[in-house]
Amino acid sequence: MGIYSYILVGLVAGVASGFLGIGGGTIIIPVLVYIFGLTQHQAQGTTLALMVLPIGLLAALRYYWSGNVEIKMAAYICVGFFIGGLLGAIFAQPLPDLFLKKAFGIFLLLVALRMIFGR
């Protein structure tokens, strides 16, 4: 998979983040593990690297020093996430609060089930 697929992941995660207010890692980590084949450590390190300033800097450095950060992948996902976050925020504003609350809960449930029962 290449640059465009990484940017697409960032766009999807950014839209969901702006739309539902979830952290990008909720989407990006499962995608990196189940679609791109990274280990859980690599997925977590790469996700921290793309969201590094200011929150994840020290944690991302620790993962990087352990060899668990895909820098180029993180940079491209970040590009998509930057644009996607804005799009998601735009889409979310006109929606009712109850709809967003239910969408958020359903999404988290689906991700949790996949993480628990997936391969």
C-alpha cells in the first residue's frame, strides 16, 4: 500500500474525529494493524508520531527509539487527518446531538468487538 492509501486513512480518521470527536487512534490503530499489517506496537507508535505535538511527543519518541514508528506513513496519514478533521467538523455541526451520541457509541462498540474477537 502506498502514499495515497495512507492519506485516505488520515482523511477517514480526520473526518470521523471531526464528526464524532473521537481520537484518531480509535480508527487509525485498527486500520494499521488489520489492513496495513503493522504490529500493535508499531501501530501505536506510528499513531503517536502523527499526532505528536504537543500531546504525544515523549511517548512517540519512546516508541521511535524502540523502532516502532513508521515515520513516512505517519506523515502521510497526518496530511489526510488534517484535512479530514476539518471536513468532519463541518459535517457534524448541523446534526442533532442525540444522533452524534448514538453514532459515537455504535462506532466504539464495533471497534471494540473487532479488537476483542478479530484475528
